[in-house]
Amino acid sequence: MLIEELSNVVVEQQAIASKFLKRQVIVDFYLPKNISHPGNLSLLLINDGQNLDEFNFSSLISQMIGASQIEPVFCAGIHAGKDRKNEYGTAKVLDFAGRGARAHAYNQFILEELLPYIHIRYGIEQFRQKAIAGFSLGGLTAIDITWNHPDVFSIAGVFSGSLWWRTKDVGEGYNDDTDRIMHQQLRQGIFRPGLRFYFTTGSLDEIADRNENGIIDSIDDTLDLIKELNQLGYTSEYEVKYVNYEDGKHDIPTWGRAMPGFLLWGWGRKHQVA
């Protein structure tokens, strides 16, 4: 269903029946216009796609493509379901409260239903590269999927990611070094050439400070994850980019403000990349 047509992008909304999630998944597709060679397109999936209208993503992507700030990117905003805290998370390990129980099914939806649907419906045999991004818990999901499927995805965008996701709760013997799930996955992993990671936080994301070091957990968890990436060999700004907004909050307006920087870093024309 056509929902919007701009100068450089057509926006369509489709409902995809998922046997893995056992629900209709609403997806908004942002398709660049006048593309002569579809194989040169990149694909960007965005978790919590239902929030993109709140910062006018369609106008943003259309303007950036039209101004030749970024290469054409085909975007898909995946609407979260009512069971978001179970569909999102780390697919291989539940958190201490048992959340993320359907994250594996969400992975299957992405890999076995959504990607084939895109290829067939839009007649694009292959993309130059594939990326996935998300906000908060959707950001954790984005890096978890990218890390575990490097043959499919090469870029993860993590906006105020829920990187605190852990196997033990604070006060139950919790240890930063052993109980944060995503950190442990990286620590036990290896360098995979070609992967790239973009992180944002806001200094007003939260007030929690588990280790009482004067740095909020959102920033601490992100910086610690970046350290794990650095130790694996991801050391350049091309591979790992981190931006903190001093006045940034854990909210949609902040993530909307951060989106242009992510798009420029990922797909900026060479003379435009900051």
C-alpha cells in the first residue's frame, strides 16, 4: 500500500504474515526512485519502525539522497509487535528475567521471511551491503543479529542500545565482566573482516550507575562493548564510530537527531563523510 511519495523516495507499507512470529508484521519500505542499477543499492533494516514517522524519517532519507549526501539506500522500518521485550534481545541467551524468548524467532523472520520477501517483491537480486539498526532494545537486537550473521549483515547501528542485557540481576551476584550477554558474545568471538558498528548514547539516557563511577550505565556499557571490539581488532573510526549527545535523552527525538550522522557514516559520499 502506497502511503507517501516524495521527490526521491516512495514509501509503501506492507503486512507480512510470519509463521515464525505467528503474527502479521507491518513493514514500511522506503524505496529510492530512479535507480538504474538496483544491485548498487544498500539495504537498511530498522527495528521499531513504527517510530520513524515521529522524526519524519521519510523526508530525511529523501532529502539526503536528493542532495547526494548519501548513496541510495533502500530502508525497511519493521514495526514491533506487542511482545516486543520477547521478540527483541539476544537470540542465543535469555536475560535474567527470561526476556528475549522469541528473539530467535525474530531472527528467523528477518532471515527467512523478510529478506526473501524484499528480493521477490522488489525484484532486487542482491544488495551491495545489508545493515540493521535499532533504538534501545532494538539496538541490542541489531548488533546481536549482525554479530551472529556476518555473512548477511555488515553494519549495525545501535542507538542508546540496551547493552546492559544480562544473565544476572544487580544484587544477585552480578558481575560486569561475566554477566553482560553481548559483551560476552564479543569476548568469545573472533575478528570478522568487513563488519562495522555505529553507537550513540545520550548523557541523559538514564540516571542508573551500577558501579558508582559517576558514568551512567548506558554510556559505560557502550564504551565497554567498544573496548571488546577494539580488542578484537576493530580499531578505526570507519569500523567503529561512537557519538554521545550531552543533552541527549532516551527518546525518539534524540535518535532522530542522531540518524543523519549514522547515514553519513554508513553511506555518505566520500566528500561528505564526517
